[in-house]
Amino acid sequence: MPTSANSGFDVTRVRADFPILSRTVRGRPLVYLDNAASAQKPQAVIDAISQTYANAYANVHRGVHMLSAEATMAFEKSRETVRRFLNAKRAEEIVFTKGGSEAINLVASSLGAQLREGDEIILSEMEHHSNIVPWHFLRERHGVVLRWVGVDDAGVLDLSALRGMIGSRTRLVAITQMSNVLGTVPDLAQIVALAHGAGAKVLVDGCQGAVHLGVDVQALDCDFYVATGHKLYGPTGIGVLYGKYDLLKTLRPYQGGGEMIQIVTRDTVTYADPPHRFEAGTPPIVQAIGLGAALDYMSSLDRAAVHAHEESLLAHATEELARLNRLRIFGDAPGKGAIVAFEIAGAHAHDVSTILDRSGVAVRGGHHCAQPLMARFDVASTVRASFALYNTHDEVEALVRGVHDVMEFFK
Amino acid sequence: MIDSDLRDLYQEVILDHGRNPRHFGTLPDANHDARGHNPLCGDQVHVQLKLDDEERITDIAFEGKGCAISMASASMMTELVLGKTVPQAHALMEAFVHLTKGEEFEHECVVEDDLDRLQVMSGVSQFPMRVKCATLAWHTLDAACKGEDEVVSE
């Protein structure tokens, strides 16, 4: 059995930071392997949220009173924390949204207003629906053409197809940093270079990638980067859009409301500069503060050691599951992230999930909001085990035992 | 470790129907049909019927992709409603929906023997997340009888 040989990472100590991990499910210890859907929260995040409500809560950016000043400072401090986490140049490049989907919808709406019929957007077929459907809106409303880059049987993106596809009509390449099903990590440096060479922008969906891979938006040189709080061990209801400042400056507002204006008269309105231009209404204040706490927590760990630990869990699970001849794993791209999606011949993903749940193992069965990818592999649904920094090799063994139970059942 | 609730859910007769679904395929001379879809899990079922002048189901077939529960439920349904009138099938559907939710229900219009056969699906009431799997085919049948061509369960 592979072990986490890295000395810089103590998974037992880390687990103690996550109160929910000590609960039981149906009389057994919880084995939470649905992290790609949403991750559990460390005490530091729970405390940041409750302490804000208990001690320093008010609306931001308006009041001159003490609590509003404190809440505003904490909120803007989180923006700075996100900036540091993504290595953006300026905090004004960080827009808070309610999640990853809203961040992409914002770009689709505001950048979409600049697009015309026949303009092309390139997507990969391993995108999550949140990085597909907003672009379908532009197809439906503006006649924008969607073009799709495939993956091979191992889940590796077909870069040569992408190269052939990018041209003078390409306005945007919208691509995941890490597939939420296959775990594939595409070569973004090449993709960005190709797109920029043709004058197109690049939006990177980092909802999985931000959790498992390092992010440096300046080195990557992407134009937009999207992440969501709840997968980053932070609260729900908070997401992040990074955009290059000069680009954000050219985008029209997404929603209208308070906070996003300069001057409103009966006849005219002028808009605030980014990021507030894109943050209409009272923002998710406490959620943003919670996200800041989550990123601080992640940064307090040795991220290289965390990455090595997650890789060893993936290797362990892959090795054990690949041994079973009725089981097919989807995604075997070099350098893939800590997600293993599979199907068992004769057992539907939902039956597998139900049986695993009975032994306390939480996995996801379904299409994982990636129906074009399911169609590509000609499968209706798969089972997905996705790992987080707090998972253990014993939990991998529990998964494998559960899979054996399933096979016993569905002989 | 397989517990007793799981044994109740995946009884041998259900696994058998799931593996060897009855009336699986298409019905070339169908005069009613509907497609059911569960967007949550992607399960799909297509139910085709032949209704005679007295609204009696004289032939039935289904096709689909789904979990053992949904396929077994569809398969058992085709056996049970074959030869029944539309109102009888509807009454049985209502009884079945109650049964899968573990609810009490009146079943004056339903044959006791049919209910006994459906009891095998009652284990699903212990798995609230899976009730939709069991009822999809029945809702689709109901839609086909009513002349609707599509039903979506959520």
C-alpha cells in the first residue's frame, strides 16, 4: 500500500481542524470523498464567520460608524487575501461573486455584450455546465458560435485540434484548469499562448484547480480566472472573478444596484470602477470574510506537501480500483488531479453511491454537470471519488471495500 | 458490509428485473408514448403503449438507461399494467407512489395481488433520495396515457 511519505504533512493533525470529520454516518466514521462537489470547513472558517456576526457585523462601504468600518476593513482584507492567493497584480482585479457560476455568467454577460454574430468561443468537452451554459446563452442571443475541443480516451486535451480551431473569429477560449470528472490538467500555458497569438481572450475555470494546483494568474497570463469558495474549504455563496484590470475597465456592468455606481440622476448613471462596478447590492460580506479565513488556512499548510499527499491518495485509489476487471476508470491523463471517476459493469452509479453511503462513504454518482463529457465517453453517469487534503489512506481502503460490496451485490 | 435496509432495497426480484428487464424494447405499432427524464441523475425512460378503443393497454414496451431501481420498477410496471384500463393503471400508479414514500393510502380501485407484487419496491421508502428512481417509469406511463409526450421528474 502506498503511503504518504512526505514528512511535511501530518494528516491526523489536519483532520483535527475539521470538526465534521469526527461525526459518524450510519454508525460508521464518515468517509467524505465528495470534495469536488464541496469541501468541508476547518474550525478557522467557522470561527471567522461566527466571530464576524458576533463582534463586527454591519453593511460595508456605506456606514461611517465603527462596525461598518470594521466590516469593510475585514471584507477588503479578504479581497487582498484572494489577490495574494491568485498572485494578481492588484486587489482591484478581484471581483466577489456568489460563486463560480456567477463569475462566468458575469463575463458571459459583460464580455458577451461586445460580441457579434459569427464570433467564436472555444470550449473543451470536459467543461462543467457552468462553463458551458453561459456561452450557450451567447449562442442563443447573439449568434456566437461555440466550438469544441475534444479529449482522447485517456482524457488528454487535443491541443492540435485547438491549434487548428483558433483563428481570427476566436474571441475567447474558456477552459478548465482541472476537470471535475477526469482530473485532467490541461497545458494552460500553451493554450494561453495560442489564444493570445490570435488576439483571443482566455477564461480559466479554476473551481477545481484552485483547490489542488498552485495558481499564479500573472505567470499564467490568463485574462479571467474563476474560483469558488465552498470548494476551497470556505463558505458557500462566495466566488471570485479575477480579470486583468484594463480588461475589466472595458466591460459594462453585470447587474445594477447599490455600490456599483458613481452618480445616479433621473436621466443618467455613471458606474464605479472595477471591482465595485461588478458588485451590485450588498455583497456576501461574511462569506467573503470566511473565504479569506479559508485561504489563510490553506496558506498556513505546506502546499507542496498537501499536493504530494493528495497525489498519493489518488495513486493508491487508482492502483486498487484498476485491479478490478469489472471497473473502468475515466481519465488517465499524466499529472491528473486527485479525482477518480469510474463505472462498474452491471451496477449503475446511483446504486453504487447508495451502497457506499451505507458504509459511511460519501461519493457522487451522476453526470457531474458534464453531460457533453459523458456523451463523449458514451456513459450516462459515473461514480466519482474526489480527495481533499484531510483524506487518508484508510479512507481509500474503505472506498475499495465498499466497491467490493457493490460487486458482490451486482454479480 | 451489506445492511438489512440495503437487502430490502435490492431484493433479488429487483436485481433480476434490473438485469433482465421485461418488455424491454420498442413497440412499432404503439399509439401512445412518452419520454421520462430525471435531470438530477440523467435517467431516461421511453414508454410505449398500445391502447384499444376501450382504453385498455393491450401492449407495452419500455426502453431506457438508469439504475437498478428505475429499470426494475419500469420492468415490473409493464407486467402489472398490461391488460389494464387507463384508469386502473392510474390508480395503481398512485398507490405505488404512496408506497414508495411509505405513506398510507386508499386502494379501493387496486387489485390486492398487484399491491402485493409491488411491495417488493417498498424498501425504497427508506432511501428518500431514490424514490424518484422508482417512480419515473410510472409517471411516464401516466403521461403517455394522458397523451403528454414528455415528463420530467425533479
